[in-house]
Amino acid sequence: MTATHTTPARIKVGVSACLLGQEVRFNGTHKHMPMLTQEFSRYFEFVPTCPELGAGMGVPRPPIRLVGDPHAPRAVRVDDAAVDFTQLLQDYAAERIPQLQDLAGYIFIKNSPSCGLFRVKVYLDNGNAGMTPGRGVFAAALTKAMPLLPVEEDGRLHDPVLRENFITRVFAMHEWQQLCTRGLTAAGLIDLHTRYKYTLMAHAPHNYAKLGQLLADAGKHDPNELGPRYFTGMMQMLQLKATRKTNTNVLMHLQGYLKKQLQSNEKSSLGKVIEHYRQGIVPLIVPVTMLKHYFHVFPDPYINRQAFWQPYPDELSLRNSL
Ligand code: SF4
């Protein structure tokens, strides 16, 4: 079966430096996440950033927190709200972000007033925690500047579905970057769309055709204008979680390509395995491995090129937990 993505030396992924074990937190400690250094580092070259250190706040330093408007919070000292680091952190973000343009993803740490991505506490001016959460100052600047970049938080990566979704998007982003490096063409965009058909169907089954309409007259458009519009739609679809139901739908479509080749007992076994997956009895890797075997025996050039077979290296074992 044709590999559907090229695995370069390692894909660049940004990360909050303390997650790699760097002792850069306000109190000189780290928040080492073994999953990153022991599993993901085989495929990703991590590019660490500590915005507070980069902004010159030093280690150790007084802790800070977010206050004020949750949509534009200020980062101030916990013990003295008059000492405001917001501008310093924003200036550092403006300097650092242009150096991160080749990243294919970013892993932030939760709850940080600088690096937190989701649901960071924002305090009211009276010192009480407000009801509306916000986003850390650096995380907000990066996601605004690079809206298509796949981003996640450390804690959420322990959820198998969210982990697989993030990694799928990182590898898709890397494919896109390679396509851009080679030069965008109408043929390249159509090929990307074709190879990602079943991956996209697993994430957003009703939107594949709609996304394809963007490419209907691809040859008549400037690929440098059309490409980013297409990829924006593709990443929005991939951000939606694939479910047991949508994956089962894809597996059944793929099974349909084998109806003439398989004996009735083979069809029956394959059907049972897909049904067991649907019921949650076996993980996704089981029907996928069986289908891969049959498409190895009965190759189909269109199906064998699908990114669905290998959206990321098998060794990450992400489908064992889905
Ligand atoms: S600023 Fe970010 S990287 Fe630095 S210690 Fe805080 S959470 Fe970690």
C-alpha cells in the first residue's frame, strides 16, 4: 500500500518550554510531559518557547495572572495588580511569532496566563475569579497570527480522540506546507483533496462534496488565492472529531470496493469486524488492518493512495485507543 504522507526527518512543533522539562516556571520548576519527549519526539522536532522568560521576566519571578476583560485580559502580578506585564509579553510575541512560521502544530500548557489556550481563569478587578475564562497572552497572539496552525493543550492530549485529532491535523498541515514549498497548482490541490477524501469523510461526512466544489474550476483560478481558501476549509473539517459512527461509514464505503474480489466468508468476516468496531468491541486499528490486508491483496490505485490508511506513522499507535 502506498504511503500517503512522507515522513521527513522530523516535523517542527512548537511547545511551551516547561512541558519539555525546562525549569523555566515562575518558581524554577518544570511541567515535564513524558508523552512529548518519549513518544512524539520520534516524529516531531520540538521548538520550545517560554514567553515569560523570553520577555525578560527571569527565573524565579513573581507569579502573574489574567485580570479584566476576558477577551483582552491583562497579565499582572498576583500580589500587585499595578505591575502589568501585558505589553512586555505582547512585544515578545510580536518578535517571536515570525520565527515560528514553519511550525506544523503547537502544544500549550493549560491554565497559564501566558501559554493557556482554553479556559484560563480571568480575575475581576476586585480580585475574585470571573465567570468568563480567557486565553493566555502569548497563546492568544499566536493563534491570532496563525489561525490554521493545529493547537492543543497538554491535558487534552491524554484524551485518545483529541490526541488523534491533533496529530492528524499536524500531519495534514505538514503536507500542506510541503505542497506550498513545491508551489501550489490546481493539480496539486485536487490531488490533496482526492487523497484526503475518506479522512475528511470521517471528520465531516456531509461537507466533503461542498469543499470539493471550491476546486470545481480550479484550473481557472490562481492557485495561490484558491489554495489557502481550500486549506482553511479542510482544516475546519479536520478539527471536527471523527466518531465511531462516521468512521464506520468510511469503513463500509471502503468495504464496498472489495465486493467483487472477496469470497462470501471473507465478506462476512470483514462485515463482522466492522460491526464489532461500531459496537465498541474492538478499536479502529482492527478493521483498518483487515481492510489494508485486502487492499494489499487486491490493490486499487485510488483507494490505496488514501491518506485514511496512514494519516500519521502507524508506530504512534493512535488507532489502538479509538
Ligand atoms: S510562560 Fe509558558 S512556557 Fe514559560 S513557564 Fe509559563 S507556562 Fe511554561
